[in-house]
Amino acid sequence: MVEAQKRLSHTTLKRRQRFHPKRDVRPAVLAKANRLVIWVAAFIGLSFLAIVILQAVLG
């Protein structure tokens, strides 16, 4: 049982990827990009709601 667990964990589970400064994007850049994506999605959603409400009021 222990041998099977060792074999499974070694072959199927990936080890945690570490941050590589020359190869990977910095975590701060990723956080900023995520905030931008959330902001844009919220803006699009609110714009859609505003258009729907405006059409309901006028039409």
C-alpha cells in the first residue's frame, strides 16, 4: 500500500512550481492583470444592465 502510494505520488502528482525570476511573470504583474480583468468584466456587466434598464424605461 505504501509502495503504491509512493509510486502514484511520484508519477502523477506534479511538484509545486516555484517562481523563476527570469522565466516567469512576476506575481505582482499577475495580480494587477487579474484586477484589470475583474474591473473590465464589472464594467461590461454594469453597462449591459444600464442598457437593459434604459430600454425598459424608454420602451
